[in-house]
Amino acid sequence: MEGLSFGPLSTLPSLVEELNPHRIAFLTNTTVERLWLEKAAEGIEEPIRIVIPDGEEYKSLETAVAIWKRLQEEGFTRKSLLIGLGGGVVTDIAGFVASTYMRGTLLGLVPTTLLAQVDAAIGGKTGVNFNGKNMIGTFYLPNFVLIAQETLSTLPEEEIRNGLGEVAKYALLDRNIYALTRNFEGINETLIKECALFKAEVVEKDLIEGGLRRMLNLGHTAGHAIEKLSGYRIKHGLAVSMGLMVASKVGEELYGFDSGKAEELLGRLGLPTGHPFRAKEILEEMRLDKKAWYGRITFVIPVEIGDVVVEEVDEAVLKRALEATRDDSGSCDCQKPRGSA
Ligand SMILES: NC(=O)c1ccc[n+]([C@@H]2O[C@H](COP(=O)([O-])OP(=O)(O)OC[C@H]3O[C@@H](n4cnc5c(N)ncnc54)[C@H](O)[C@@H]3O)[C@@H](O)[C@H]2O)c1
Ligand SMILES: O=C(O)C(=O)C[C@@H](O)[C@H](O)[C@H](O)COP(=O)(O)O
Ligand SMILES: [Zn+2]
């Protein structure tokens, strides 16, 4: 993908200069402002600093409105550059705002979570939640994405684990990435690069999700439903992990996929394999999924490691997979409210 680079934060000014922007604004959140904004802004002349509260609940139209207002007050134009510095919440909103403000401004993304470095900042899906995950959004490719791994040095362990949920998705989609996770001892540069490049390659072939790109939604049909049902207390990557297990059970029933392989993979990465909800609740939410183009639930189904199909699935099959993967023991750490120990 054009514009995808791996390097230290100190390379940001040269990426910015190439675009010759009229004005420059950083969009970040309160946490990342404190940890990384000064360093990211070094060598960039008088950037505007827009800081939003931290949390998935702020990935909203209200936040977008506040940012649009601020950009207007600052005299931002179509030749101005918005730089999203943060995790997936910030990069998703930055993309959405940049794509809609004056029908499109320059956009740069500097992802600072594992999840955003391997997934959210790549591929041009932007959006906000609106009675459901990412219900309002656009496809809008950034002018650059800078993956600066130094930013992960301040990332809490639980956020690394969150990012591993998407890494596990790639491992089921791609044999090479699966092989890299075989002796997993922690996240490393190669794994991040391979995941990012895998996604970039898929998106290059199918930006607007007409076909091939739909595979990247593996684990997300149930995952998004679980995330929403939890009131966003279950983090995206962990919800995806639970969704991967549901999809794997569907694959087992329909295609003989060995769901034990998925369970092992998730175990190796320290990810949850069970979800805490009733099948009926999840099914209701899944009917609203974006892939239900004609009103029926469509699923990305693993057939074997490195191979998936995308097709409508009978609700009885889904119900069995959801029941088989339910963990109502209360032991599931994913049920803890945000911020609790
Ligand atoms: N557009 C896409 O293709 C795509 C792909 C995957 C996920 N997403 C979206 O991404 C979002 C999840 O992203 P996320 O997991 O990065 O969540 P997030 O943006 O909420 O970040 C997680 C936490 O890490 C903190 N943080 C960020 N960088 C940090 C750093 N370097 N050091 C310490 N703390 C840091 C944040 O402040 C936040 O508290 C979801 O909304 C999901 O829907 C989008
Ligand atoms: O980029 C994609 O395409 C993906 O599906 C990546 C997912 O990890 C991501 O969570 C995406 O936002 C989900 O897509 P959505 O269209 O269902 O919101
Ligand atoms: Zn995702």
C-alpha cells in the first residue's frame, strides 16, 4: 500500500513536508497526548492540537462534530493535514473527520497501539459507532501511515493482548502468519510487519469490500455483537477473539475445520475462547451486521488454516456454535468493567 512506512517518530516531519500542507493538526486522546504528542510534534511547525477523551464511547458523531467545529475555527482547508495519533479509536475518527470535512482533507495516521498498527490504521475504513459498531463511516485512504514501534513501549500488557485478537485473525487467514505464531513468545517487529503488509495487500485488491476484503471481518460478526452487548467493556480485540472461536465452530460443523487449532492458537496468545452471552442475544445483534446485505446473516467461515469462505449461515448452525462457545462461569476476565483490576 502506498504511504505505509515503518520507522521512528523522528521520520514524521519528512512525511509531512512531502505533502506541503497549508496547516497541520494533531488529533489524539488524553492518554496519548500525555505520552507521545510532544515527541510526535518535534520538528513540526505550530501544529493545532485537538485532544478528545479516551474511550470507545467517544468514537461518536458528537466527537466528530466537535472536531469539525474546531477545524473550521482554525481555518483548516482541503490542503490542511490532519494527523491521527493514537489507537484505533483515534485513527477511525481521524479518518472519518478528514474524509468528510470539506469533502476531504489530507490525512496521516500514526497508530500507537498494537491493534492499530496491525489493523485499524491500515486500509482506509473510517467510522464512528451509531447504535452499533462503525455504523456511520467512509472508505478513505490516508496519505501516509507511520508505524513507529517505539510508541508500543508505553502500551499496557492488556492492550498488547487486545491487539493480539486481530493478530490471531490474520493467523487463521494466512499460513505464513500462523507459522510465525507457532512459537509465540511475545510480539515482535516481524509479526507486526507481516500482519500490516497482509492487510495492505488485501485492501489494495479490494478497497471497498466488494469481495476479497470481506475475509478481514473474520470473527467480527459475532465479535461486534459481543462488543456492543458488553456496552464496549469487552475490548475490540478480545471480542474478535471470542468471535473467532464462534466462527471456528461454524467452520467445524460446515466444513470439518479443526476448531481445536483455533483454540490452541488463541491459548498460545493468551486470548479468550468463550463469550459470556446467551445465543439469542448475540443472534439478535448479528442480524444488524453490515454484511447482512439482504437481511440474512453472512459469516466468514474458516475451512482450514489460510482459507475461508464467506456465506450465509443458517441460524440453527450459528446457535449451536454460540452455545458451544459460551462461558458463563464468570471467570472470563473480559466481563470486568473498564478500569477495574
Ligand atoms: N478501521 C479499521 O480497519 C479497524 C480495524 C480494527 C479495529 N478498528 C477499531 O479500532 C478500535 C480499537 O482500537 P484500539 O484497540 O487501539 O483501542 P483504543 O484506541 O481505545 O486504544 C486502547 C487504549 O490504549 C491507549 N493507548 C493508545 N496508545 C497508547 C500508548 N502508546 N501507550 C499507552 N496507552 C496507549 C488508549 O488511550 C486507550 O486507552 C475499535 O473502535 C475498532 O472498531 C478499526
Ligand atoms: O479493514 C477491514 O476490512 C476489517 O474488517 C478490519 C476489522 O478488523 C475492523 O474491525 C473493521 O472496522 C470491521 O469492519 P466493519 O465494516 O464491520 O466495521
Ligand atoms: Zn477488527
